Amino acid sequence: MPSRQARLDRHRGWTAAFLLPSVGLLAVFVVVPIGLTIWLSLHTWSTQTPFSSAVYRGLGNFRELLADGPVGRDFRQALRNTFVYAGLSIAAILPLSLAFGLFIHRVAIRGTGVLRALLFSTYMVPTIAVAIVWSKLYSPSEGPFNQILGWVGVSRQPWLSSPDTALRSLVLLNVWQQVGYFTVLVVAGLTQIPDSVYEAAALDGARGPRLLARITLPLLRRTLLFNVVIALINAIQVFEPVAALTQGGPVGSTNVLTYHIRRVGIERSQGGLGSAMAVTLLLSLVVVVSLVFAVNRRGYEA
Amino acid sequence: MTKIRRGRALAAGFLVAGLALSGGVASATTPPAGGENVKISFLTHWGPDTVALLQSAVDAYHQDHPNVTVEIKAVPFGDLLTTVRAQAGGSAAPTIAGIYDLWLPELVRDGVVAPAPDAVSQDVGSNWGASTASAATVAGTVYGVPNEIDLYALNYNKKLFADAGITAPPATWDELLADAQKLTKRDGDTISQQGFGLINSWAAGVVHPFASLLASNGGSLITDGKPTLDSKQATETFALYENLVKGVKVTDPTMGTADANTAGPFLDNFVSGKTAMIIMANWWESALKSGMGDQAFADIATAPIPVGPSGDGPHSISYSWMTVVSAKASAAEQAAAWDFLSWLNGPTSGKSGASAMADILQSMGILPSRTSDIAAYTDRLNRPFMEGYVAQLANAKPFPIVVGGQEFTEALQKQIESIEFGQASAADAQKTAQADAESILAKAGGATAGTTAGTSGG
């Protein structure tokens, strides 16, 4: 009979063999590009030339992002726009998806299945098609939104045509498109809460908002955490609506980082600078997601 | 999360990184061997109607050259440069691309476009005007076949002018301000009809009209490779913008937004008679016609750019477009591409001595640039809307073509828009614009040093 050590070694070998295909693909398509981007962020490099032409400049690209020149100003504005867009999107999507999810799951009326399908259908439509349709809805002079507002006595809104409202208009589009997806996730989370918990709470006299605050929300915490993280990542990757509708304007008010990185890295061919922006975005995302998890953990401990 | 979104999870920088995997410039100007099948592609930003005309030309060429297949790809204007750069070297790279002349120096520097063979270079040198040919030339080498030339003029709505009791378009900035005030209508605090329209969210749409007004005030954006946005003439031009928005309040910037297809509210408002005057290029004639119909379009007239207090006369800004060939295409593809372009832009492919390209361009109201095309279209170029542009060709100043020109344009765009939306005073915007321009052009000059690419003339 083989020794325990030999059996463990053989087990490890099989484990490695089974893991290799997925881990290998992960390394090739995720780890290597990340490593390459970090390496390029330390160089001056034109995207149209081989990697061998890259010239080392240390932290020069990052210093330029922090400096007061046009590169730094535009980058910081794009970073700020990105996180404002993400924050507003999450602030709207989270309560709306929770409300829709509770309605669909709890209210026993006909048609909730249709409502669920309708809500999710917006997520199925390609974003570029959504953006084109919304460009017509947002038209300041002839768009349906302003016509409807006019019927109720509200003055014409500039929507995408003003730096004061353009980013919020893109957020509205994002919320409309994504809320159904997160509603489905909330419904899935609600089905995981056993009815017996609600029955016990009811016996203890819990009703309405108290039931929601003390039973539903705590037991839905993991789902909501997942929703926050995914909504954050989705929002930070926003690209198509900006490219199709605003081109980052007016006055850079909708210039988000993915769009700005494309402009710098590809249109201007400044691959090193674009990579430094990508690395900064990645680090920012890691910090924000870590904060979200930390806040969630403190909530558990409390 | 969709696959597309997930694929972007590591940000666009990773995409950028992958683009460097290709390298090596194919040298080739030899014609395709007889009978060898060659498939090439043509990337353009033209709309479906114009693409259909190009397809007809491609079909005609294919009849005489059955071994050459030309596939047309179309993307919105906002995606054109990105597509050219992102696909360069890949299997989907377009063999031929229509590009804006401002992009050429950097595409040459980065080895994206191929030099023209001798026969094409000689053709360009002989059959195009010197300034147009120079825009397709970098450090003495021709890289593209020019096709269209565009310039700016004041477009105004004659019906709105008549309603306001104005009999002639403004010739000076003072007249522009006075007329714009008469033409502006308000609904409470909101402008319902703007006397003068400004464009935003589209770099050329913002900067070219500004540069035209600056040129008509005796100034220029760049002189001898150095930005001159700190000149007295520039100060007056920045101040004019501030006056239009905050002083006489004859323009509403929210009515001037453009989208990725260079359409949107700025076009809609002019078409629907809510903008009385705007400075725009000749190429939007087809957009105006399709939006207004022939009857309403007859109310649109063209006039020279109003002259500023320091100007010596109206000067429009002009720019050109050209077709270039990918340096990464195979020798046979490059040869087929240049042969197709020579035919497409030559005097035998179109009607009555014009090129097929000229026929396509004229369908959009765009001025052809080949000398024989201009001669062939003399009668049609004299139509009411276009003759105002043609008359300004002699006084037009080419937009400065420098390495870093696109970045310079986008930085200036932002400062002009910051005045339009009240985020900066004219003085602050001018100061920032000059500092940014100095920084961008100095950096671009540094990046160019050591390469063989210089810049073409203006």
C-alpha cells in the first residue's frame, strides 16, 4: 500500500493537471496582459511600434498624470467622472433593484413574471443600440423626454448638451439598462431565504419595515454586496454610450477613463501613458472594492 | 455582465498592449501579378448613401479588374482614427483608409501608412494644387491621394433674416453681434431661436470655426510651428466668444451639441430654423438638404466669414481628406490599392472628364480637389449654396498640420467650450489654451525627434 506521502504527491499531481488548463489560460489572457501593461506604464511607447522600441522612463508617466499640464488635468477629470458615474449608478440601481425584487418576489399577483422578463429585457439589448435610441429620446428640441416634461409644465432640459446634466443623463441610461439584471439577482437572493425564518419572525411579532430591516436585508447582504461590486465594475467600464452619444463632452464632462484611455492610447498612440492610466484605474478599482468588502465585514462584526 | 463588458475588465490599456505585436513595414509597389486574386478593403466614415456610390465605383473597377476585389467598411467619424490605428497590422486592417490630413504626420511617424509609388507621387504633384498636395506629403514623400477639400463659411437662413428686417449677411464682427441680437428670440430666460450657433463636443466643429474667425481677425493658431494663441488677435477672438454667450447672449451652447456622426442638436436646430447663423463647412450641404427638403434649403445662403477688428479680410480655414494605403498590407495588396486609387481619382472613371471620386464627393456637396475635377464640375460648383465656398478658396488658410495636431485641437476645443458654458473667462481660457498648446507641441516635437518623419507644410 503506498505511503500517505506518496498518495498526497499523486493527488497533488492530478490537482495540478486538472488546474493547468484553466490556470494556464488565466495566466495567458489575464496575468500576462496585466504584467505587460504595468511594464509599459513605465515606458514611452507608441502603440504602433514593437515592444522593443519602448523607452524606459520610470515613473514619468505617473508623474505626468499628477502634474498640472493638460495630460494630468484631463486624466483627473476622467477619473473623477468615472467614479461619479459609478457612485450615482450604484446609488440608483441598488435601491431600485431591491424594490423591484421585493415586489416581484413578495407580491402575489399575476404578471410579475412578465414584469421580470420586461425588466431583464433591457439588459439583453446591445448598449450601442440603446445609446442610439436614447440619443433621440434626449434630443433637447424634439425629444420625447422634453415633450413629456412640457406637458406637465417642466421646462426643457438640456440632457446630454450641458456639462451640468450630461453625466447624469448617461447614468439614467445606465440605470434603465442595468436595473433589470440586478433585480433578477435580488430575486434569486430572496428565494434563498427560508420561509421558516419569516414564519419565526412573524411569531415574534415582526411586520413590514421591521421584517425588512431585521430579516430580509441582513440575509440578503451577500447578494447586495455582489450587486455593488458588479455594478461598480460595470459602471467603471462604461464606454459605448460615451463613444456614441457625447464623445466625452461637453467640456469633458462625460469623458470617462475607458474612453480617455482609448483616446490617449490608441488615437494618440501614446501607449505608455495609456497604460499608466489603465494601471491607475486598476489600482483605484482594487482600493474601492477592498473598501466595499471592508465596510461589509465591519457590518458583519457589528 | 456581457462578454464584451467582461472583455474590457482590464481596461483599454491591455488592448493597447496587444497592438504592438505586429511590426515590419512591407515594401511594395509592384503591380499584382496577372490573374492573381487580390482582396483589398476600403475604410471610410461615409454614410450609407455615399457608400452605395463608392460600391458602384468598386463594381465598375472590378469589371475591368476581375482579379481585384474591394470590400468597403464604414465606421462613424468618431471611430475612424481609432479603427485605422487599432487595426493596423492585424488581419482586419483596412488596405485603404480615408483620413483627415491632420492625422497624416503621426500615422507616417508610426509606420502605419505606406509611401506612394513614384507614378502616384507624380500624379499628385501634377494634378492637384500645391497646398493640397503638400497636405498629403511628409518630409518630401507623398503618402496619400487627396480627394476632398473643405472650408468654412457663414451659413445663414434668409427667411429668418428677412423676418428680422436684415437685408444682408454680416461682414464684420460688429455687424455679426448686431444682427445676432435681432435674430435671437427668447421664451422667458430660454433662447428659443439663437442668432448665432456654436458647436460643441466635436473637436473640428469647435476649433475650425474659431480658427476661421481668428484668421479673419488677422491671427493664426500656429506660426512657424509655435502656438500663437496669446496674440492680440486671439485675445479678441476669445473675447468674441465670451460676448456671444455672456454679453449679448445670442447663442445657447446647449443647442450646439454634436454626436459621433457629426450630426445632432447643432444640425437639428439649424435645419428647424432655430439657429439663424452658423459657421460650418461645405460638406454638410447634403445633411441640410435631407433634413430641410429642397424648398426650405433654398432659404440657406453662404457668406464670407465676418471680419474682426484686427483683420484684413475674410479668411476661411481649409483642410483636406485623402486616401492612404496600409504599410502593413502585402506587396500585392498595396499595388492593387494604389492602382484602384489612381483609377478612382483619375479622369476616366467618372462622368464628363471627372473622376468617380469627384462624383461621389459632389453627391455630398463636397469640393473635389483634383484640378481636372474642379474644371469638370465648374457649372455645378456655381450653385447658390456652393459658390460662396468656392469664392473663398483663394483666401482660405490651411489648418496647420503638425505632429500632435489632433491633441492640440482637442485641448483648444476644451478651452473654447469652457467659455461657451461659462466655466472659464475668455482671459483664463486663452492663457490655459496657450500653455497647453506649448506643452503638447513641445512634447510632440520631442517624440518626433529621431524619426524620419517631419511635417508637411500648411
